Amino acid sequence: MESITTKDGRLILFHGLDQDEAIKAMGAVKAALGTRDGVAFAMTTESNLSWTVADLVEHVLEEHQHMTGAQPT
């Protein structure tokens, strides 16, 4: 059995939302969690729908850390 490890962090994945809905949902999630930082958000795309969950999480969290300079939580 292969062991899969992913980067630590928190990720919210949206599917089927338009851009305005996603922005509203991101704001609602941040308000509910009481934080503006520490959560990565992603939307499904034609490309990433074929990825494994582990690969998607790893990619999004790496990208989020690179863009924000955030350290894994």
C-alpha cells in the first residue's frame, strides 16, 4: 500500500459555483471561522476534476503558501 502525505493546512473546495457565489461563500466561511487568513480556497476546473483529492490538496496548499508566504498550520 502506498502512503500518501499532503501538506498541512485548511482547504475549502467549491464546485458548481459562479465567481460571485464563490466570493460570497469565501467571505461567509472566513466570517464563520473568525479569520481572514489560514484557509486556502479552490474551485474545481475541467483539469483538476481528474486529479486525486490528495494531489489537488497538495497543489492548492502549495500554491496558497507561495502566494501568501503563509506557513503550514
